[in-house]
Amino acid sequence: MVQEAVWRWNVNDIWQSFSSMYQEMAFSDTATNTIERYHHLSACLLFGGCAIESFLNSNMRTHLKKSEELEDNVIKLLRYTALRKKIESWPSDICGVTIDKQDLDILLEFLDLRNEVTHRKRKDHSLYKELDEISPINFLEAVQRTFVQFYYGQGNSFPYWLLGWNFVGMNSDYTHPCLMNNQQFKYALNSMGFRVPASDYGAANAWEEENMKGVEAFSRLKRDYYLKAPDIEPKSKMFHRAPRLCKRWWDKQLILGID
């Protein structure tokens, strides 16, 4: 029996997995004891692996569908290809991109550790020693650069949420994260005090072409906008329930203005 497809609004596997990875990395930095830190580090590794694989699978699916590949064949390739092979080969196969050697080594190292976290076989506690010694920001940044490079190889802008930002405010809930587009991101930057063209279609596209394509643009956007921006976009005086761009989008006290 063929299963009926199910689609929902505000759902995107890559976005949700990457955002969860980012959130768990942030929580690992503020953990107050080792048990809590191990929890968040493990979750960061697991969600990071989910983000990478869902990203590669989604892009390979799109790539294969262009040649009208049968769905059964697509599923077999996605299901039975090892993640390591996907990382090493698929960027080149799909859009001619070769992942930077240093980033590739970081991705594979952290994913090997993720496998150790998921499939525990050791007789001792050496896994926790390895968790003590890792810096999850290295994993996160390697994922960010890999995604950005991949988008660039396709001739596409990278999405704003790769910086770690998210919009909050959906269904009358000010704290509910929601997926928006790069156009809304430009309006949000304006609201935060940056001079970014948003309403002028031509100028907005030119700004995005310069600032949201490629690794150098990503680094510049992080340095000149993300690091200088407030934690949350001010409320709109005209549209009180409009979604707001937020750095700590999981922090309900910040969003609601509770001291």
C-alpha cells in the first residue's frame, strides 16, 4: 500500500536539525554540571549528523529528480549509501563542489564521535574523556562552511538561519520559532538598525548577491551584522504580532521581556 504524502507548514528537516544543533551547542556552554554538559554535547552531535544527512539527502533527491529518476531508486540510494560516502562524494556529484580538506576532516571526526555516542560498545568511560576535550563550535562552523560552499556551488544564497538566528512569533505565540525567507531577514536587519535595502527589489537582490553568497560573505555577515546586532529585533509599532529575528530564540524570558 502506497503511503499518502504528508506536508506541513513551518517544517523543514534541515532547518530544524541545524537549529537544534545550534541550540544544544549553546546549552553545552552554559551547563552547570558535567552530566548536563554531556547531555547537550551528545545532542549537538546527534542533531549535527541529522542536519548534514538531511541536507545531502534533500539535495541528492532534487538532483536525481531532474533526470526523472524513479522514487524507489532514489530511496534506495539515500537509504543504503553510508553517510561518510555522502559527505565525501555527493557535493562534487551534485554541484561540482569539493569540501575543504580541513572541514571534511572535522566533519568526519565529529561524526565518528557521534557514532560512538549512539552505538556505545566500550568497556570503560573513555568516551566522556573525548567529550571533555571537544569544542562543538568547531563542528558547527565546519557544517556552516560546508553548507555555504554547497549553496554557492549551486549559485544560490545561503539561508539566514545558518548564522544561528531564527524568527519567533507564530499563531499568536510570541515565542514560537518560525521559518521565514531571506527577504524578511533584510527587513529585520533594518529594524535592528542596519541600513539594508529590503523594499527596493533590485537593490535588495544586489545586497543579497554580495552578502549572502560564499564563505567570505558568510564570515562578513557574521562579523558585521550578527555579532553587532541586539539579541532580538524590536517589536513593530505597526504590526504587533509580526515575527521577530532573535539570537537566543529558545529563551522565552528574553522574547517576552521578562527580567
